[in-house]
Amino acid sequence: MPKQYTCLVLLSARPRTMLFLLFLFGGGLTASPQSTLGSVTGSIHDSSGATIPNATIYLHRADTNTDHTVTSDASGDYTAINVEPGSYDIQVDAAGFAAARAKGVSLTARQQLRYDVTLRVAAGTETVTVNSTDVGVINTENAQIAAVLTARDVLDLPGNFRGAGSTSPINMVQTLPGVQPDTAGYPPSPSTHPAPSIRFSIQGGLPSQTETTVDGISAQNQTSNNIQGDAFPSAESIAELRVDGVNNNAEYGQPGEITTVTKSGTTARHGSVYEYLQNQFLDAVPYGTDRANKPHKVANDFGGSFGGPVVIPHLYGGDRTFLFAAYEGLRYPQSNVLQAKVPTVLMKQGNFSQETSTPLVDPFTGSTYAGNHVPIDASSAPFLEFYPDPNIDANLSLRAAIADRGYNYLTTQRDDIDSNQFDLRGDRNFGQRASLFARYTFKNNNQIVPRDLLLPNSLTYGRYRIFASSFNYTLTPRLANEFRFGFTLEQDGESNPFNGSAFTAGTKLNVLQTPAFFNGIPHLNFQDGNIYSIGRRIGYTEQSRIFQYVNNLTWQVERTPCVSAWTFAIWSLTPKLVVRRRPSTTAISTLIPITQPPVKSLQISLSACLIKIRVKTSSRTTWGLPTLMQSMCKITGKPPRI
């Protein structure tokens, strides 16, 4: 696929502040990488309501010993941009006023947190500690509807994701308001296949209208657009699960968004060790079987995690570099009950005298078979090796056995699952200006899957290799840049020791292709359902590969006369221009399709804040950053030119 580039320009204007964002990414992707950084904004006033300029606002994250410092402008407003999610202590200092401090202010992923502060005149040297529990409870910055699960919520809420045959915690999002499972019940059937038996509708949207990311990198399957349920870190590694629905920001592409953020190491060493146990003694006897044939199950989900600073005695301190690592293993031996209707011993010898007294007729000659004995055809004989002898009502005819129990063969089949997963994340802080993180997740799933009757069991597998990284650099308090890169590589399939090609060739059947292009046996179907049908594909390999990179440049511009917020976006695949006006009480969205290249020109002017957007492209050229900066955007009026 030829490389495609995407430009996303966001212009958010309020009476006091304008926030300008430029996004550039490429690679021919169906989903875009997304930032998980948030912002803290607010106004500083005195007790009379007058604004306080030049106040200094300190944001300190004790977990990683990082700081952000900003200053209020002439209108008393401030904004800290590109802030990592976490818990912050915020202090505001201004000459002649007592310092105000709030501890434990929580900033979630992608949140635009508003924190207004009222200072009082100082009586000597004093600090006023304010209540931070209500900060951000009511969102006044945008019309988004979002809900969040913290790290403690993920571990403590009664979600049986460990007992569903998978260690992925993605199903925990069902505990959030506005999230509905789609098409299937919970928990899902254990499977290594990436197409889940459960999908999510977020606040009434279609499941296909939901994008899922981990540390900003997509976890969508590129062959089905479903969530890759196992492309997630261990529950011990998750710092936050967030769901956004109505009025999701245009930069995220879909109306619904599931955002997962992983844990980082902190200045304090911490860890965990755990094991979850399940067994058949706590399960009921399945319907249609007895205690002697109760499926065997002994499930163990175990692991541990550790995080802390990187310290090299006498050489390197532990306040800048942090590591977090987690391992989780699942051993889930289990079995399923199989009730089947199989031919009797006499039937497999061609003797149908026990089944019917009506003479059987040769369809080719019209003559009857003596004693209802039918010769075994050479092409049919190889299929009989897959049918076991009856072990229930073995002396009865097939008709009598069906009338008695409904089946004449009962067994249990292995359906074991095991998986191993490692998560490793490193964080590095370079003072107040820059920070870097990288995470790698390795996960292997294996499941023994029973196949038709005496056909050998298959091994289905899933392989996940996931990488996410981000470099965040603050050029000035009003200009910051973030580069994010990552990939999600998934491969799944099925293997079976049975040689289907050799078997098919031995039957002398006429097939479309010899040898067959996949492993399996021809389908043998009995339409009346009185005999178990066999035949299926028992070998395949498929994969989903995502590589994503994005550069986010955030520029906070001084006061502008614009009184409404407008959003402009152009993205790859089917380019469209999104013009969204967001006054304080209404939201109007308009989609203007843009024809495929070449586009000679496109210009839009808005009278509220004179903005011209010009699009130029050619089928012989590729958009790059210089071209976009020169030909995509031109803002005239009070803000400076771009």
C-alpha cells in the first residue's frame, strides 16, 4: 500500500485562550495513534474575583518526582499542556498572597482538567491547603462523556476475566456506565482466536464505531476491525481504563474510545505476587452427564509485578529513571463433554439389518441388497476410522439408542489453555522539559482444541508482540511536542499433526485441488442428523500487523477575539474535511467530502475568526511536514501567522 499522510489541525478558541494542535502521521493505517497526555487549565483570582496575573503554578507528581511550572497570563489564566496522567500536588504562589496547595489532584488520560484557585491576602508566611477531592468532578471544558477505572478498580471489582480462559482485563470496561456487551454473553468462551465473542457498544454506538488503544497504540484487529482481546497488558500493569463516548474529540476519529494506560515505576519500590485458583469441585455437574464424567478443571492464574527506580550504587541515583515489570501465567486444564450419535459396529460392517426391515435399494441399479448388507466402498472406508464404537447402549440399534438417550457415545475431550505474558516498561525524565517512555508486551496463548471424534486434537495459538513509546518535549511553557511510535503484531492459527492432504489423496475422491492448499479432511455430512457429521479445515495462519507513528505539536496562543470553537480535520483513506462549531451550549457538525487527489484547491473562510484553509495536492506528490505547514493552514487576524 502506498504511504498515506494525515494532517489533523485543531483550533480551539475561547474568549481567553486558543489552543492550536498539528498532527502529522502516516503509513496507510486504518486507525491513528493517539496521545494519552492531558492538560490542566484554570484561572487565578483573589477573594473579590479580580484576576491575578503572573502567579506561578507548580504541578508536582511525587510518584516520579516530575514537575511542571507555568505562569498565569495577564487575564489570570494558565494552562499546563502535555501533562502525563497521574496524581499531582498543585501549588499556586503570587506576590502578596498566601500560597494555595492542593494534594492528590487526579489527572486521567486525555483529560482536560480545570482547576480554578482563589488566593487570599497573606498574613505573614502561610500556606492554605485546599480540598482537592472535588477537582474535575464536573467537566466544564468540553461536552465529552467519559468514565474511568483506576488501577485499584481493575484489580478489585468482581470481573471474572481471569476465569474466562483469558488473562485480558478488557472486559472490565463493561462495569462502566454507557458500555454494553454486543452479540454475546459474559464471560466469553475461552479461545486463542483474536476475534472476540464479545464486542462493545459505547453509549448506543455501533461496535465498529469504537477505537481501542493501549498507551496510544491501536489494539484493533486489522482483518476484522474487532478488538484484539489479548493485545492488552496484564491487569497488574494497568494504571487506568477510560471510556469516552458522546462528543469524543475529532482527533480520535471514532465516536467511542477505549483508552488503556499502563503503570510506570515510581520513586518507591512496590510489587505484588498472586494466584487465582479454580477447580471442578466448585462447579456444578453439567446437564446431560453424571458426576463420573464431570469435566476436569484445575485453573491456576499466577504472576507478580515489581516497579521502582533504577539505582546504581555510587554511580546513578533513582529519581529520573524508573522500571515496571510484570509476569502472568495461566494454566487452565479443562475438558468438554461430547455426546454423539455414531454408527454401530454392525453398521460399520455394512450390516443394516438391525436398523430396518425395509429392503435397501441400490440407487444405481434399482436392485435390493440381500439381508440389508451394503458393500463398503473403497472411498468411504477411510472415513470409518474416525468413528468410535458406541459406549452407551452399545447393543442397541442406532434408532433405539437415540430413542433411549438421544446419543450412543459419551466422552470428555481435552480443551486445555495456557498462556505466558511479560510486560516491561521504562520511563526516563529529563528535568521539566522532556520525558521518555517505552513499553514492550510479549504474550503467547496456546489451546488444545478437540476435533471430530477420533481425529487428533489441534493446537490453536495466538502470538502478540506489542511496543509503545513516546517522547514528550516542552520547548516553551506554551509550545510542546510529542512523538509517539508503536506497533501491535498479532499472529494466530491452528496446527494439527493429521496429514489431511495424504488422507484425501488416499480416498481417490475428485477434489478441486490436489494437494489441498490447507490441512483438513473432506466434509462428510448426514442431513438427518442421526449420525455425527465430520470434516473440517484443521490448519490455518493469519496475522494482523499495525505500525503507527504520530507527531503532536501543541501551541497555546495568547488571547484571541474568537468566541466560538472550530475544529478542522483531514485524515487518510477517504479524505474529509470536518468543520465543527462548538459554542458553549450547542454542537453542530458538518462533513464535507474531499475528492481523491488531485484536488486543485479548497478554501473556507469563517467570519467569526477569519480563518482560511487551503488544500493543495497532486497525484504525483506526497504530503510532508513542510508542504502541510505551507499549503494547509493560514490563520489571519490577531493570532500570529503560521
